[in-house]
Amino acid sequence: MQPVLEIYAPDAFALWPVAEGEPFTYLALSGALTSAEVGTAVMRIAECNDLDPDPDAEDDRPPRPADPLGSFLHGMLTFDSLFAPGGLRVTDRSTGVTFLPGCCNGLEDWRDCCTVVGGSGPVEFGHDPTPLAELFGDTVRLVVDAERSDSPVIELPAGDLRRLLNGVERDLADFLTLAADWGSRQLPDHHAPVTAALARVLHLPTPVVPSSR
């Protein structure tokens, strides 16, 4: 089980170094990413929240700054609730079945899978396809596409799901620590709020932000 972020190939992005990549692929977040891959992840999250304040809604965020970097980061730094396209990728190595997040699912909801073990009922993770997690007795079923009667399924004991989710939390915490260090080097004037925003979207405590250097 891996926390993954859906990414696109960067289009002439020049605010900081990013990795080359194919469109509509997933980047697994962990402490093993290169600096360019961290840059890609931060770019993608900022891009998905790059929205102007809405004067006709209850949006009391400040106006967008004029400078290109501040403008691009504005939504990420000012929204209380952030969106990060992606979720959890689970691979059953014995069968080759892979469970992937569906469209419009967000990595910020990764903890929803924990509620399945508590007996909250089935939880969907996007659509087209419609992945779903449900509990039957002490077994969790990860359905690749709940809209298909013949959908591939991954079954695992509820205790194994808890263990896998603990691993996801470690991967995200390691990524966040790596991103905090990356921000101190690549975004010295914004690294503290960027790190806090990443912690917010991943639902993790904000790590100690290193001094810029």
C-alpha cells in the first residue's frame, strides 16, 4: 500500500526544478524521492489549489500577490482545506491485482480507509472506476471497480489493513520531512507556510522546519 499523487507532465514550469514524467501517472510519496520529484509533488498540489478568491462566496482569503511565485502558491497557502489528487495504491503481488484511486479522489482523504476497519460501512474512493473498501467480518475487501459485477478484488485481514495504513503514515511523514528540507533550499521565503500547507493536506503534524540555507 502506497500513498500516491496523480501527476501530469510539467508544461514549461520554471518556478523550481521538477522531474520529467508522463501524464496521468502516479507518484508514490515517501522519503526516497529525488529533489526534482519532491518539486513535482509540491507543484501538483499547488496547481490543484491555484484558485482566485471568490468575491461572491464566503471567501475571506487575501488577494493574489503580483509576483509569479507568490501568485502560484497563493491558493495552497491560503485555503483551509486543500485537494491533492490521488489516494492509496494497493498491489496484491500474489494475483497482480492493483487497487487505484478513482477520479476526483484526494490523497487528503487517505485516513478514510481507517474507518472501514471500525465498521463504518463501505467507503468509495472516486469514480470511473469506482474503487470501494468494505468490511466483511474480519476481512477487508478492496473492490477495484464497484460498478462491475466481475470486478477484481483484493481481500486481506483487517489487522493487515491497519499495518499497511501505519506504513502509509510513515511514508507520508518521511515525505513531509523531505519536503520541509527541500522547501528550505528551493523556497527560502515561503518554506514555513509551504511545509504547513503540506502537513495540512496530508493530515499530519507540521515538522520542524529547517532554517533556509
